[in-house]
Amino acid sequence: MADHVSEHDAYVLPNPRPVAYCVPSRRARVVLSQGTLHVLDERQLKAVVEHERAHAAGRHDLVLLPFVACARAFPWLPWARLAHQAVAALLEMLADDRARRRYGATVLAQALVTMAVSATGERGVAAPALADVGVVERLERLVRPPRRRPWAPVLACLASALLLSGPVAVLVAPVLCLALWEI
């Protein structure tokens, strides 16, 4: 049974392995293990809790749910598995971004590495919570300086305008035809 720790506003499991996750619901809960409290320093712990709170605030469970369903319904289709894995990794990166903005990339990267190394078992296998969702890519992204792309917002606006032009044309075409018919 987990005990609530008001200092971190999280529930703590009596487990020596470092674990941190979010239980989604209307009032989501962050769950940590005793192992997590022992291996992380205060800033790293706050970064991990912030990461989990980002999952709860963004309702990442609901975003991932259709991809989980698709991957389970069509396990023989490679795109279903790849879409599930890609969306899961992107959601982890979104949560990383929120924790990075608040506590810094170095602190979060150190927390990820510390938890992965501490969770390593006798056979050198990292804990599944860290090993299955693109940890290497996440760490590379955290330690690599961000690339500036001044053209990205312009490209996004152009793509949005292009995508919206089709539905707008469908809505405007009857009005234009009616106006031209009356002339």
C-alpha cells in the first residue's frame, strides 16, 4: 500500500527499485517508490515529479489510448506498432520538455540516467519503465543543444493555411456559385 507524502504530493510505494509513474484519472496521482527517493537528489526528484505531472495535465493517457487499441487490435500490422511506439516516445518528450523548462535539461537527464543505472538488475537489464520508451533518444535530445529553425513557424503557418484552404473552398464555393448565378 502506498503512503501519501505531502512534501512531494505523491504516493510512495515500499519498493527498493526506483519507479515513478502517473496514475491517470480525473484527479491523477503521482506514484514514486522508496528506491526513487533514495537514489535521486531533491532537484532530480522534483524534475521527475514535474515530468509525471505533465503526463497528468496533458492527459497523455487519453492521447495514447487509440494507438494502444490499434496496436492491440492489429498486432500483425507494423504501422500500428510503430505508431504506438512513436506516440509514446513523443509524449515522454513532451513531459520532458515541461520538466526541462522548470528544472533544466541537465537535472532531468541526470535523473533519467540515475534511475536507469539504479534499476539495473543482476543481468544488466534496466527497469521496463525506462527501457521501453526511447530513453536513449530522450537523453540525446536533453543533452544536445536545441537547433534554431527560424523557418519552422513560417512552414507551419503555410501548412495550416494549405490544409484549411480545402474546407474553406467547399464552404465558399456554393455562395460564389449562387452569387455568380444571379448576375
